[in-house]
Amino acid sequence: MGQIGTFFDWLFNKPAGVLCLIVGGIIFFLIVSVVLERKTRKIYKNHEKSPEDWDLFDDDDDESGWSSFEDDNN
């Protein structure tokens, strides 16, 4: 039981322990994001963009820079 307390003392109170905690968290979430991205790509295959598809970052070339809101165009 004393070794567990010593480990947590090192993990949260020493600079090297905190650094290991941060780096370990980054690596953990990187692995989780890669796994979830691969599962998502298996479910939703890449497909040609149809006119019905919308895009959050719409990059159509036919836009003139005008906003749909009339007040923004003044």
C-alpha cells in the first residue's frame, strides 16, 4: 500500500511525474482518436459530393463574398 502512495506522490508532486502524466494523456487521446477515425471511415466511405450535400466550410468558387444577410453587405 505504501508503494501506491509513493507512486501517486511522484506522479502528482514531482515535475517528472506531472510531465509523464501529460505526455501519457496526449498519447492516450491520440490513440483513441486514430481508432475512432478509422472506425468512422469504415462506416462512412468517401463519396462524390452531390448538390444536396452541404459543407460546414463551404468553399464553392461561385461565391462573390456577399453575405446572405442584407445588413452584412452594406
